[in-house]
Amino acid sequence: MSARLLLLAFFISLVGLIVSVDSGSMPQLWGPVYAIPFGDKVGHFVLMGIFSFLANLSLNCREVRWAGRSMMLGTLIVFVLVAGEEISQAFIATRSCDAVDFLADTAGILLGAMAAKHYSRMRSKPPVGTQ
């Protein structure tokens, strides 16, 4: 399955998750996650890591210049989307804008980007003994 198709499926699932949280139905569906110490933060880290990994692979780890630095386009797109979603929580009654959630998101985004870059490099190398 292509990275773009996986990204699309993941993004649709992520939007569904956000809608369920925004509507206030999250505690009933995901109560066990909140029962685990830092379960919510781990969830943010893992979900955004996967999102970043798939976005960067979908864009072949293409790099752009932003704020005077070179970074992968997928990382930038995911960061902007996640930052916007986190800020929007300040205006939704059933949500809370949490800096620690955003830090977990950012750490996941960065790790996902590093993993995508590593995976892309490994995939492009010829198999050992074929040179």
C-alpha cells in the first residue's frame, strides 16, 4: 500500500478522533487511555509521530526552507495543522488548550520526521553485496 494512501486513511481516522473529542464523547470511548498515567500524552506523541512519518514519506522527504532553516515539507505541514488544532481547543467548550499536549505532539512530529528520513535513506540504499 502506498504511503499516500496510508496517510489519507490515517488523516481521515485522525479527523474522526478529533471530532469525537470535540463533541465530548471522548471520555466514554477512551476512558482507559486517561486511566493510564500520561496515557493522553503518549497518545499525542504516537499519533503525531505516525502522522509526520507518513506525511514525510508521502512527499519523499522533500525539503523546503522555512525561517532560515531547511526542513522536510511534511514536517512543516503537520506542525502547522497540529498547532492550529491545538490552538482551536481554546475556543471549544469540551476541550482545553494544553501546552504539554503540544510538546508531546511536537516531540512525536520530530521523531516521526527523523524516522521517515532514516527509512527513506535505508530504502534507497542498494542491498548489501549487490554493488
